[in-house]
Amino acid sequence: MKNRVFIKGLSSHIGKTVAIAGWVSVRRDQGKMVFFDFRDMTGNVQGVVLTKSPALDAAKEVTVESAVQVGGVINKRPLKNVQADKQNGDIELQIESIEMLSKAQTLPFELGTELNLDTHLDNLPLTLRTQRSRDIFEMQSSILEAYRASLKRQHFTEFEAPALVGGDAEGGAAAFKVEYFKDTVAYLATSPQFYKQIMVGPFERAFTVAKIFRAEKSATTRHLSEATCLDFEMGFIESEREPMAILEKAIQDTVQAVAEQHADIFKRFNTSPPKIPGPPAGGIPILTLAEAHETLGVAPEPDMAPEHERGICEWAKKEKGSDFVFITRFPTAKRAFYTYEDPTEAPLSRGFDLLFRGLEINSGAQRIHDYDSLIGRMNERGLDPEKFAFYLQAFKYGMPPHGGSSTGLERFTARMLEIANVKEATAFPRDMTRIDTRLSE
Amino acid sequence: MKNRVFIKGLSSHIGKTVAIAGWVSVRRDQGKMVFFDFRDMTGNVQGVVLTKSPALDAAKEVTVESAVQVGGVINKRPLKNVQADKQNGDIELQIESIEMLSKAQTLPFELGTELNLDTHLDNLPLTLRTQRSRDIFEMQSSILEAYRASLKRQHFTEFEAPALVGGDAEGGAAAFKVEYFKDTVAYLATSPQFYKQIMVGPFERAFTVAKIFRAEKSATTRHLSEATCLDFEMGFIESEREPMAILEKAIQDTVQAVAEQHADIFKRFNTSPPKIPGPPAGGIPILTLAEAHETLGVAPEPDMAPEHERGICEWAKKEKGSDFVFITRFPTAKRAFYTYEDPTEAPLSRGFDLLFRGLEINSGAQRIHDYDSLIGRMNERGLDPEKFAFYLQAFKYGMPPHGGSSTGLERFTARMLEIANVKEATAFPRDMTRIDTRLSE
């Protein structure tokens, strides 16, 4: 809009007439005067319509959340009214004109009130405007940017993995069926795994930000039908330790970026940027699964129960000063079919999980790179190699030892701000009961 | 891998023993000596196994595309053998050991031979390794990065739009059906349009890199069943000219970035970075649809035919020195239902297309922001507002005048390198006849 001044820059216009545009966050009608809080993408400012303002009639019409264009003069506030800790806390817009761009109907609830999750989700086009939601998704946007930038610096090439696939590739998680052309059935990808492995061939190091879809009938705080994963894969490794090092660097870079950019958001969420021990303590602690159970004083198990994930994270925080902890050496039988197992280490695999503040946010491994071994593993698991013919081409023609990992963006975001339910860290969450609106029974 | 040296840095190791890891691109067995070209993610180098090398037996076993670890000494080449225009053209690796990491079977064809598209696509895990494919997807990775970075600098917040939706939102393009929970049917998104409009509420300026799915029975060089779009939307605009300006800046920034990074790729594709006229000529030329037809000397039509898209691009290149051209003022009836039409401009809309080297790569518009007008338009088009209840919330509660656009990543990439078929600019293309492998009849 012509001559619009962004709210962030208003304090350099003291004494001058300006035009702003934005939403009405707050309206306080004191009869002779009307006070407003306005917001645009750069921030907030208070405005006042004085008794004799030509805008007084218009001000009476303005509702909360209306989109408006406002003209007026920027005044310094008297010292007693200055709010030093607030953006533009030392100025006020003395309003001379209000143009209604789009009048909001009466809100169904006051914006920012604590709502139950279903009401929040039923009203996302409105509730995403709250400070809390804007904080969450501003954080998520920064995580995406920082994570990708770190992988780029570590020489990874980004590619687009497909969402439509020909079969339920992993043979594990339930896949959604799609009616495709020629009466064929396609599926929604449960992982970009095969495609990132294939991309090791052209690029040696490849990453993708991909949608994954799981038809699991789970209604927990950690499950989504559609999620976003940050996946990478790299060639010419000696063990799972190399992808773990790449991942750790990406996590470190991301944490550093959001700590620098979003001190205010961490504060509003009553938490702080996660800690990773620096040298000489040496980064994210690594425990084998057996060590983790021993540390917790519980019986060995083939996997981590959710309460043990929480327990070992508490231990890592207290004893190692780390909000993250790696768990390695899960039994091969508990991992995806393509997970590498060194003969000297059987029946344990080269898989790993990364836990963050009580929750698994990442899973990775060294993979099988030898064609015959991979066929052997498929046969062991009752999988038909014929169905994997496309994928197997990569292994026929020289696949180096390789590995990688997959981070759940929504889980990472949720734990970053200590949000209990991953659905709140998903802009438009899909689950068993909902796609935007609730599914009818 | 331990002590591995990346190929790019080999020239600083002259006279020293090094270990490299990578693929065998070329193998020339001269009986007493064997020559190799090796490649890793940083480049290419020539190696030679001399008659008395302990690696001679191993060298006889090595096949093209095998993944290998190679030890040897970096020698300067004699002056007469120097290839100045090639990476590492002044050095050679004198090989002393070869460790086979993964032996490639005999290739079905020589890598780099010109293949028909179906053969290329049938063998992607192999053919994506060609110089040509690596170039295309290196370019695509850079486009993604530069485009997002430009939007970030222009104050846009990135978000994740969903791929699973409750209905065929646009009411136009055919949507794929998904078997969802509770015997309900979901659809694959044909556009992130509604979600980015909703995101104007929280962020004023929002963008997403999203997958879109079209069940159109089209088998042209420009159609895909699954494509990636670069979508943005912004609030508080006066007309479509503001999103056009944002888009032009993003395109300019992207072109500048890839021109700087990929001179070699443009050269290999026998093309050059696209031109956008600088000041004072003033950027990408803008023609109304009527002006475009007049310029071409053809009868007015309500849309651009593919041959006219090509014609007007030729005109823009020749007369304006621009590889891009904007077309505006399409009839409202030809555009999506949410397209804004100013009463003084009816029956023309505030929609626009961006053409690039003969092909439409982007479509955008100012949108309807007024709730009642939007309901009115839905009714005119025979759409049931009840089905859009979730989306309509955004308009009930103060939606400013807004607009945005959507760029097809694969089309943008294809035209950047003047590739005839958009499928070649898609890592794993899906169409009527194929998901990785060909669909059975």
C-alpha cells in the first residue's frame, strides 16, 4: 500500500503524520476516547482516538481483528506512560483517520484465551493469529531455514522426494491408499527413505524436506496422519557415527540460530534454548540401548518405552547438561529391513535414535549397501524383492556404504518450546478424527 | 571415511599419498596400464594403475560405476598432457591400492548415452547419476534455496501446507481420492491456495513449498501428476502489482544466484542465464491479454494458447530483451473463483501469469477479501459455501486485501535449462503411465 509505514519503524517518525495498516488486536472504548492496539507483520503499537478526532465515529465501528488502514501522528508518550519493555512502548499513534479494509464479525471467543485443543483446531483460521500460534510457526519457519542451511554447508544437495508411491515401501507402517489412473492403486509415502538412498548415487550427500503419511490408528499426543520430515542420506561412511555427527552439527546450528533469533519466544513459552555440552565434554551424549536401560536401573528391553525415553532425557540433562541424547545399538530385528548389521555386532544394528526433552525426534542408521545382503534381508523378512526392483537398481550399480537420518519437524518444534501435543506444532494437523474439520462419525 | 581427501582438493597434495573414495566414471584398460576417471561429490580426477602397481590385479576387476576407495600418489602431469579446461586436468592419481566397496554389475547401457525418455525413467537410480541429471537437480536445489531466501528477505514466513485435504478445494482440477479413516474419503491437494490465504492472518506474508497433485488425464510435456509449487501470499495490497513486484524480485534473485553458481551448467546445456531488463527499461515487461494478442496480430481470445505463449515470449526476448513476460487482465470467468475483479474493470480480473521462455511457470492474482463478495462468487459458480466453512472463517474475521502467486518448480527448472519435457526436470516424475515403474495396462 502506498506510503504505508511498517509498525516496527514508527519510532523514527515522531511528530510526523503516518499511515499504517494492520489488524486490531485490542480495542478499549472509554466513551470520549478509544484506545487500540494494532499489529502488522513487524509488530505492535498503541493508538488513540481523542475526543475531537474526525476518526471518532469510525472508531466506534471498528471491531477486534478487523483489518484497517490508519492515519495519524506519532507522539512521544509522557514519561509516566512509557512501557520500556514493550515494542513502541514510548510512542503512541494519535489517530486522525481509520479506513475499514475488512470488518471482523464478533469473535466466538476472546483471542488468546486458553482453549481446549479441539476448539483451537476447529477455529484455526482465527486461532493461528494468536501470539502463541504465531510464535510456534515463526519458530518452525526458523528451524526449517537453519536446518537446511546447515546441511547445505555440509555439502548436501536438496531434492524433492515424491509423496505418491507405487507400494507400501517400508512394509511396516500402514499406508493410505490412493485411487490412481487406470484403476491402479497408489499409496502415500510413509518415508522418503528409498529415494534419498537412490540420491546418494548422483550426489553422495542428499537431503529432502518431505511429507510423510501414516494410516496408523493412533490418537496419541505424538502421532499425526501427515507429518513433515527433514531427511538426509550420505555415502562413503565407516559407521553410523558419521551421519550422527552430521545430524549433531545440524541440530547445533539450528539451536544456535533460533537462540539468536527468538529469545522473546523462548521467554513467552517459559523455557530456554536447549543445551548441548561444548568441548571438552564433547557434544550430545551417546548411550547404547543396553547402557540406557542400565543407567535407568531397569531390565533390558529391545526398544525404548516412552517413559524410559523421558527418564534417560532427565538423566542426560542432569548428569551431562544436555537436552539431547543419542541411543544406539538397537536389535536389528526391531529396525527397518534395510538397517545394517555388522557380523561382529549381531544381533545389534547400526541404527540410532535421537531423543530431545523426553521424545524421540529423529531416527537413523547405517544402511545395507551390498545388493546380495539386501536381497537376503528382504527374504528373511518375507518381503518380495520383485516389488523393490526399482529401488534395487541403485544397489546393482555400485552403492557405497551409506547412512542417514530423519527428523520429525513437528516433534522438533514441539519439544523446542515444550509444547505437550505435537498437533499444536502443526499448522493444519490431520489425524484419525480430523482434516481441518472433524470427520463425521 | 578416515583420512579421505575430497577430489576437489587433490591439487594441494602433489607428491603426497592420499586416499579418495568415489565412483568409477570411466575405465580404460590398456593391458599393461589401466586408466580411470573417478568422481565424488566434489568433482572428477584421472587415475592410472601402472604396470608394476600392486593394484593391477584389483584394477582388472573394477567395473564402471563401482564404488571404490583408492590410495595413491598425486603427480603433476607432464605439460603435454595437461588439460587446462578440466578440473584436476594438471594432475593424476598414481594408484597403489583399490578397495572395492560395492562392485557394479554390467550397465544396461553406457552412462551418458542419449536415451529415450522412457528408458531414462525406467532406470532412474542409474540415470540420475549422469552429468546431465546431476546438473538439472543441482540447478533445482539452487533455485529452491535462492527463491526461499529471497522471500525470507522480503519478510515472508515459511509454513507447511497440508497435502491431505477434505475436499476438492478449487472445484476445478481433478483431485485424487484417498481412503481415509472411518470410511471417509480425503483428497490430495491440488493447490495450497486456501492455506496460504489463511496464513495471511497470522503472518501477513507467508510462503510454502508444497506438493500438489492433479488427476488430469494429460500426457503432455508440461503435465505431472505430482508437482512442487513455490507459493506465496501477502496482505495489505492495493492491486496485483504488489505480488507481481515481490515475484519479480524473487525471480531476479534466483536468476542472479544460479548465474553466479552454475556458469558451467548453463554452458553444458548450451544456454545462458535468463535476461531481465534492468533500469531504465524497467524489469519484466507487462502486457494485458488484449495487448498480447494485438502484439501477435491474432484475434482476441479469453486465454493464451500454448503457441501464443511461445510467440509473446519470442517478442519479449527480441523487443524487450527479456526472457520473462507478465500477462495480466484475463477475464474473471477464466480464473479461479477467488480471483478479485474490480467493478470498474469487469469482466477482467486482477489475475496474472508469468511466462518464461515460452511456458507459463507462474500464476497469481489479487484475491477477493470481502466475505460477502466471496460467498456471492461461490454462488455464481455453483459452489456450496457450506463446504468451504473452514476456509471462510479467515474472511469472517478481518481479511485484508491480499494476493499472491504460485510458481511450478519443475517448469521453472526446465525452462532455466531449456529442457523440452518437464518430466526430465522432476527427480521421480509421476504421470498417467508411471509411478517409478510403468503402470500395467
